[in-house]
Amino acid sequence: MRNFLLFFTKPVIGGALSLIGLLEILFSIPSSYLNYQISLWIIVLVIGIIILFYYFWKRIKILYYIKTYTSDSFGGSYMYKWHWVRSSFTTNVYGYFPDRIDVMETTKLNPNIPVIDCVHHYIENKDLLQEYIMFSLYNKVENTKQTNLFMQQLHHLEEHYSKQRNSI
């Protein structure tokens, strides 16, 4: 058991010491400031707290977007609204799945707000729409450069095909 623990603690201690050495070289910190003894359990505790904080922050973001992201328009399509349900299907995002997808007609919106109707159409494939909604949620939570570019391409494709269908 001791060898097992040493297998994991030596890289952690080595990484911490190399980071301290790198900081000492970069910022010209005198080594007399770094002679304090820090227990390994304090380092592990701090790293554990950082990991737990990241996990809880991500869960809070997911719950926030599940609560607020319930309607959207994709490309040149109508506004859709849906409800998120907890799901154990293989096709879900963060354990949630969009269900009861409805189209919001322009007359159901506030009549005082002018709505410009151009190239609107219904998305006929409900499975693709659900996947699109799930990926939009993933993009909102993760917000990486790759997912943002992919979402832009999906929006452009949707607009292009909606214009093609309406011109025919």
C-alpha cells in the first residue's frame, strides 16, 4: 500500500517543487521565502477544494441554463419552445432531454412588438431538432471556440436551406 501511495505522491510533490522552482526563477524570489514546510495533506486539500469548486460551478451553470434556455430560433426557422426533462437515454446532454417541442406562432407573441416574417419554416425532423437543442445547451455551458464555430456553421446551413426551400 505504501508503494501505491508513493507512486501517486512523488509526481505531485515533484510537480509542486518544479512549479516553485519555476516561479523562483521567473520572479527572482529569494529561496529564503520558500523554506516553509507545507504538509502534503494541505496541498491535497487545496487541490480537492479547487476541483470540487469547479464541479459545483459547472453544475450551477447547467441548472441555470436548464431553467432559462427553453426557447430559441435556429437559423431561419420559427421560434420553438420546449421543456427539459430528466432522462437516462443515451441521447441526452448533462442528463436532460428536450421534450414537448412546440412552435411559437408570431400571433402568440406580444402583438405590440413588430415581427418581420421572412424565410420562416418548420423543421420537420423532430429528432434532429432535439439534437440541435441539446448541442445548443452544450455550447452555452461549455462555450468553447470549437463549439461556437460549429454552432455558427449549423445556423448558416439552416438559413441556407430555409432560403432554398422557400424559393422552390
